[in-house]
Amino acid sequence: MALELALVTVSLVIILIAAELFTNAVEWFGHRLGLAEGAVGSVLAAVGTAMPETMIPIIAILVTGTEGGHEIGIGAILGAPFLLSTAAFAVTGLGVIFFAKQRATGKNMHLDAVVIGRDIGYFFIVYVFAIGASFLPWDEGKYVVAAILLGLYGLYVYRTFSHQGGSAVIEHEEELAGLKFHRWTGGSGAPPTFMIMLQFAFALGIMIAGALLFVENLESVAHRIGVPPLPLALIIAPLASELPEKFNSIIWVSQGKDTLAMGNISGAMVFQSCIPVAIGVLFTEWVLSETALVSAGIALASTAIVYLSIKNRGYLSSFVLARAGLLWIGFVIYVIVKLMLEGTTDTAVH
């Protein structure tokens, strides 16, 4: 147990270092492609940092193939959007509050409402469709549903790169922080493209390794104290694997890059509600429990609050984001109480 707890701590440090390298490489890559901040945050950063948590259901569903593996896979699939729309929102909001004195806009996030609004709109449509699909007969319909989900994500990526809204293009080279790998090897000036890609791949690789190390050891600790698979997958696994989004967004809000920070989260929400869900639909029965449906409802409600705030004000208050953490805490309490009641019932039966 002591060794597993130590490895959990080490993995957190690995993820934090990877997140710093990743954001640095993504900004240079976006600049080299001439992309706006919205496209970089919503697609490049979001998909890259979504890889650790996307691997969890793939391994659980396709590799293990057991009933417990399917349960963990479904929990991880639904847990990612839930955690992003609650804990990730909250951590980002708290980051804005913490760095308010060094930010030009203080405690408010002035971001590209077109980009973030589009992300949230796509998430609503896709996620409601994905949850509703659990009530449909599967034999023929699952292939249609999976195809629609993949098609919607393709359309989202196309629109993101084609219509980059009012986002500013990533800064001039002299305004960007030097590429870490380029500086460490004694380079000066603009880094070569291969160096950017090398740092990008390295950061993503150790990010995935750190997230998997975290999940593996935290899962082992949780099993020792008797935590069931679904609550574990809904809460603990996404909490570990979603850390890259949180660290990246905190780094960006500290620099006043609010569109990148929120696009990193909202873009990941779109990705997580399309690609992993399509895998779940194709390779599981996709029957959602009461706990899973409650988490989905909370995710939609939390996202709706943020969307309405941006639409009505034109900016996003850090306190609106920070309050989303209460929804995550409320869900954790709900799960604990539910487990306690089920344990009491089981004891009474036996």
C-alpha cells in the first residue's frame, strides 16, 4: 500500500511536468501552422490531452473483454465529460482567481465566445444523443449511432479549422516562450519543426505513462478498501486521467490565454462525447445505470450554466466556473451514500 501511494505521488509529478512541456509545444505548433488560439485549444490541445483517459475504456473494453471491464469502460467514458464539466471547470475558475492580480482581465475570462459557444453547443447535441442512445434497441442501431458520432466529430473539427471565429492567431515568435527542448540543447531563435514535434510526442508519451501509472496504483489502493468498479471508473479514474487538462488550463489562465484554457476543456468534452462513446456503443451493450445517468445529467446542467453565463454577459466569471466544483462534491457524496445504503441492504439480506 505504501509503495502504491508513493507511485501515485510520483505519477502526479510526471503529469505536471508533461503538461508544461505539452502546452509549450502546442503553442509553437499552432503558431507554425498559423492557427488561431481557438483551434489550438479546442482541437490540438484537447485531443492530445484526452488520450490518457481515452485509453482507459479502450483497454477496459477491448483488451479485458470481461463484464467488469465493460463496466469500468462505460464508467470511464461517462466520467470524463462529467469531470471536465465540474472539477475541471472549478479548478480553472480557481486558477483565474489565484492569478487575478497578474491577469489583465482580473477575475473575469474574456474569451472567444463564438469558439467556446460552438464547442458547448456540439457537446450538448452529441452528449444528449449519446445518452438517449442507451434507451434504443442495439442490434442494428448501434452501427448507425457510432457512425453519426464519428461524423459529428469530423464535422466539428472541420468547422473549427475553417471558421476560427475572432480568436487571435498564436503570438509572434518573439512573444512565445522558447521551446524547452530547443533551449535545453543550446538552440536559439525559432526552433525547427522536428524539435517541436519531438517535444510534443515526448510530452504526450510521458503524460500517458503518468496517467496510466496513477490510475493503476490508485485503482489498486481503491480495490484494497473495497470500492466497486463503476464508482471507481466514474470518479477516481477520470480524476487521474483528466489532470493534464486541468494543469494545461491553469498554465494558460495564468498567462491570460483564456480562449486556449477554456477551449482545451470544452474541446475535450466534444471529443470525449464522440470518440470514446462510439467505442462504447459498438463494443458494449451501452446500458447505463442510475449512477451513470445522474452523472450525465449533472454534466449537462453544469455546462448549461457556463453557456448561459457566456451568452448573457459576453465573458465568463471565474466564480461561475469555481461553483461547478460543488456539483462534483455533491455527486461524490451521492455515490458514497448510495454505496453505504447498498452495503447496509446487502448486510441485512445476508
